[in-house]
Amino acid sequence: MKKSLPSFASVLALGAFLVGSPLMAVSALAQGADADGIIIYNAQHASLTQAWADGFTRDTGIKVTLRKGSDMELGNQIVQEGAASPADVFVTENSPAMALVDGAGLFAPLAADTIAQVPPEYQPANGRWIGVAARSTVFAYDKNKLTPAQLPKSLLDLADPSWSGRWGASPSGADFQAIVSALLELKGEAVTSSWLKAMKAGVKPYRGNSVAMKAVNAGEIEGAVIYHYYWFGDQAKTGENSKNVALHYFRKGDPGAFVSVSGAGVLASSKHQAQAQAFVKWVTGKGGQEILRDGDSFEYAVGVGARSNPKLEPLAKLQAPKVEASKLNNKTVTDLMTSAGLL
Amino acid sequence: MTGVATLVSMAALLPLGFVVWITIQTGWQTAIAMVFRARVGELLVNTLLLEAWTVPLTIVLAMTLAWLTERTNLPGARVWAWLAVAPLAVPAFVHSYAWISVAPGLHGLPAGVLISVLAYFPFLYLPIAAQLRRLDPAAEDVAASLGLGPWSVFFRVVLPQTRFAICGGSLLVGLHLLAEYGLYVMIRFDTFTTAIMDQFQSAYSGPAANMLAGVLVLCCLGVLGLEARIRGDERYARVGSGSARMPDRRRLGRATVPCLLIPALTAVLSLGVPLFTLGRWLEFGGAAVWRMEAIGPALVQTLLLAVAGAVLATLAAAPMAWLSVRFPGRRQRALEVCHYHVGALPGVVVALALVAITVRVAMPLYQTVFTVLFAYALMFLPRALVGLRASIAQAPVELERAAMALGRTPFQSVRQVTMRLAAPGAAVGMALVALGITTELTATLMLAPNGTTTLATEFWSLTGEIDYAAAAPYALMMVVASLPLTFLLHAQSRRAAGR
């Protein structure tokens, strides 16, 4: 037996130490080792929420830890965790997950001065969560293949067999599911269900809106139903995934002109109520909304008097349909999409 | 020892038990509605086609390479042998990332089969090459002297003797195809694992995800059963005195150049493409993609998780390894099956079960490092067990008795004799577990504590935003971390064959 080989005995003896110390080290790294900080369940783009968190920490000294996930994953997770949830704040990309958690009675009421920072159309009437940003549905199309006259007039037109195999979307994503929930709210279950069945037959499914846009750019499909900011974000960087792509806004109150509200809410079970409330107030206030205007997220600002990035098509011109955000129902949407075979 | 091994077995049965329990809990009506629907049929067809194409192609490729490198005078055979194992160092989802960078339109079944073959053929190459090295050439000589041509000798004498190696390797490949997530998401090929993740991301731990997991478990059991059937219980053993001579290497003659093309092309596709793409993205990204404030913590946490998980898995496997060597019997055999089956379950199933169990009944453990490590230990238990078992078997109980006769207490003799002899095997087992954890994606995504990032999860979120350049450093680090372990595997398989 060579001396240099570690004996199994010492391996065993080291075992407890080796298992134990990384346990503590990882916990320390993961939790930021700060009991006063807040945990945000974040379904928004990580870079945007990180910018908000950094700004908030800089102004208040309160530390922030993010848990990443998608809207409905984290929303359902909070519901399953119930009162024992480690989350203090929940931030989403779309409203349905907010409505889900609110429906389970898990949000605390927001402070009146926070509510006053955002116009009523971007928050539910009960004041338990609030809009922090907004995004518009678009049809991103290959401008070399389609002329403006050939574009679909309505989101519903895409169910037509003539569009079969020519368009894409990201059906497993929260963004697309929010668009479907708006369709459900505006047109009812029968129309939505048959539209989804036609979609299953005709759509090319991608995972992620940016992947779908890249496919349009590469000529794999002629158009894709995504949100507006993917195009602006790529144009601001290198444009390599969007140089052949143009955006078509459906307007005229069409379901395809749906503007989705990203929300934030404070969990009633949070043990850091003051800090959590302060975060939501900060994000809807001047500091948070300016990050939307100046940063590279290209999402719309929603605060009272807040301006969005000047490159964007103005929110007022989008002619979005009137949808009560708190009524959006993702449970029915996932059930309909599951039975249509899209999930 | 039996008590501890039983405890570990019960822990290992948790995921399977959960799937059964949740099926009953869901109620037959819902369960049937969730299982017998068109989408599940689609996924089943996809999965079966993937298995049916990939496994045979992988066998043919691995067999060809193994024969060329072990049994012919192919120039540079040793180098080609290394290059045939090296693709193991590239995680499957990095293979996929490389291919869609080179050919963005690549998708669906053909892409799935191509990339799977390139990513997984070393799993078959290793055991087949080791077996070919061990064969006694006398059997082939006898066959030839009885009038069989070279091809008949290969198919009737050599091939049957490599059956165990082929079956074992195919099982490993088959199970990987069922469990892999990242590879297939990138090329838009839907399997049960990707569909379960979709459902998880749409509805967390809901009935649809759990029922899909049930079907996936059935697929895994099907693969296990199929392998057991094909393998059969025939024995191949060499009887006779003396040791076998070294097999002859067949002279390729004029076929040398075309034969060289096979390993060369394989190396270009399986190593050249990933390394070229990585290099290109790194060059394109420049210094800006090396954001150490994000990469540093991910690297540290990955290493900590890998070390802790490897130690935990080895500790958990030790009682069973000791029992199965020292007191083999029917009950031990049953316990061993409990230990092994969990390795066949995809990470997504193990994680789904642990999420649901911890959130419902073990809230204090929910979202803790302990739960992630527990999942790793379960998933990689067989890796730890195999190495430990083989090395404990090499420390005969007589040595312990001799030590005791010389005045050591029983505990001292175990510690000073058996454990020391078992150390190299334990180390190899730990290395294998650590390698698995470094590139693990699904269980980490689902179970990681708040704020935890690993190389794999960071790579995954960056590729999700198609920021391929920023993802390149993470991929590079996973490859570099896996390289020494891959070399270790290769060296060990050569040593095991005694050459």
C-alpha cells in the first residue's frame, strides 16, 4: 500500500467535516448570510430585477436575494408553500401568476403611497399587488418574406390553415400563456379552445421568445407571436438575431394587441414586511421606473408621469384591449393548452 | 450495517414510492385523463424513435472504433483510443449548444439522434474496448482453423463474447436518453423529460407533471427489463491453464486510409465541433464575457456541491458495498436492487418527488442544501457503489483476521486493513459522482436553495437568452473540470483489463 493514498478511514473521518462545511458555506453564499435581507421570487428577466435590487440596496442598505424561475412555476410554488413560504416579495413578467397568488389570499395589502405611484389601469382594484412594468404583444415577422399587406389582421387569423407551418411561438413560456389568458378573458373559452387546437396543428413551437425571434431572423418561419422588447434588446446589442425582423402591432383592441402588466406584491407571510413594502415602493417610484427608461430592458414604464425608453412605440398608441389584470386565469389556460396538446 | 443499508434503501425508494403514491392520490379518473392523451402518445413515439435509432447506431460506432483501436494495426491507435473517450468530458447540453451554433436550423429527431450518438458513444466504447482487450484469441484461432472466414469469426466468436459489454453500455446510453433535458430543449425535440419541465414551469408540482413522471419511470423500467432479457444468463468464461496470450492485431493493409477516416471523422464531430464553437464564442466574447463576479461564486458553489455530494454518496453506499461483499445473500441482493434502481431514474423524477415531499411534510428541509445533496446522493448512489464494492472485494476477510491475530481490535483491523485497501476504489467512485454533479442540470434547477448558482444553471440561463458568447466560459469550465476524471476513467479501464 502506498503511503500517499488517503486511507479510507481518514476519508470517512473527513466525511462529516466535508459534508458539513460546504453545507454551511453554500448556505452562507446562497443566503448572503444576512437575516435582515429580503428574498424575492423573481420571474422577471434576471438582469432587470438585479438592476432594481442593486439600486434598492444602494439607496436603503437592505440586501436582496433572488430566486429565479418562471411566472407560473414560482406562483404555484408560493401557493404550495403557503404560509411557510420563504419569499418576501414576488415579481413577475405577467399578471396571471399575480392573480393566482392573490386568489389564494397570500398577498398583504400595499401601502397607500405605493398604490398612488401607479395609475389604476396598471393595478388591480383590491390593492394587493401592483404593476411595475408593461410589455406589448407583437407579431415579429421576416421583412424579406412578408409585405405589410400579407400580415395577419388579428391574432385569431393565425388559426387559419393558410398560416399552418409558417408561424412560431413559445407555448411553454409564461409570456405566451398570458397572451392566451387575455384571449380567454376577451373571447371566452370556446373561441380560445378552438384557436389553441388550430394552433397545435399549425404552430412551430420554440422554447423562449428570443429563440422564436432568432428563427424568424434565420428564415425558419415567417413570423412569431412574442413581446416587443426582444427585438429592441437585440437591436441595441448587435442586431445579429433581428436584422431581418420587423415588428407588427395588431392594435384596434385585438387580443393580439394585449399589453401585459408585470406585477409585484408583498407576501402576507413575510417576516420582513417593512423591507418588502419598501422594495415595491422603490420599484414603482422614480428610481425603479428610471431604470426602465434608461436600462437595456426596453419594457414600458408604468409609474405616474414616468417615461419609457424613447425608442419604443408609445404605449398610448398601441390601442390595447381593456383587460382587467386581476381576472386573468392561468389555471384554465394551462388546462386548455394541456388538452390541446401544446403542453 | 444491515440497519444502515436498509435505511439507505428506504431513502432510495422514496422517488419511486412517491410516483406510486401520487398516482393513487390523483385518482384514477384524473390519472387516466392525464396519461391517455394525444400529447403523451406523441412523446412516447418521440422517445421510442430516439431510443430505436440512437442505441443501435451507437453500438455500431463504438464497436467499430473499439475493434479498430484494439485489434488492428491502425496507426496511432493509442491516440485514437483517448480521443474516443474524451467526448465524455463535454456535457451533453454543451454538445447541443455547439451544434446549433454551427447549424442553427438543426432540430427534431435527426438532430437528436446525431448529437446523442456523438455525446454518448464513449459509454459503449469504454466497456467494449476493455472486453476486446481481455478476450483470449485462442477461441478465434480455433474458429478460423475450423474454416470460418474473418467476418464469420467476428460475428460468431468475437461479438457474442462482447455481449455483456454491449448490453451494459447500451443500458447506460438508453437511460441517459430518457433523462437528458438540455440537449433536447436546444434542438426542439420533445421527450418526457422536457415535457415534465414544461409542466413544472407552467404549474409547478401539479398532477400533469407527476403523471408524466410516472410514464417516464415506466419507460426506464422497460429499458431495464429489456436489457436483462437480452443479456440473458449465459456465462462466458475462459477455462484452461496458463494465461491468455495477447490478441493479434489484424493488418489493415490497403484499408488503412479509409479506416483512419472513421476515428478521425468521429473525433472531428464529437470533439472538434464543441471545441471549435467554444473557441469561437470565447474569441467573439473577448474579455467582456469573463465576468468573474458571477463566474466565481458559480464555480465555488459547484465545487462545494460536487465534493459534499460525492462524500455523502460514498458514505451512503459504504454499508451496502461492505454487506454485499462480506455477507452475500438473498436479502442483501434485494437491498442492492433498491440501491441501484434509483440511478436509472431521471433527475427530473427524483427532484419532482423531493420538491413535493419536502413542501408537504418536511418544510424545514425545503429548499435547503441538504435536499439538493440528498437528491445528488440518490441519483449517483450506483456510481459510488460500483467502485467501492469492487475494491472492498479485493480486500479479503482473511487479511482482517490476520490483523486481529496480530493483536488489532476488530475495529482497528477494519480501519487499518480493509478501508485502506478500499480507498482507491472509493476515490474513483467519488470522482464519478463529482463529475455527475458538476454537469447536473434538472435536479439543481428544481431544488437549489435561494440564490444558489452553479456552472450548469448559469450556462443554461444564458443560453436561454441566446447569449451564447457569455455562456462559453461556463461551458469551458465544465469541460476542464471533467477532463481529469475522463482520463482517470480511461486509465482505469485499461488497468482493469490488465494491460
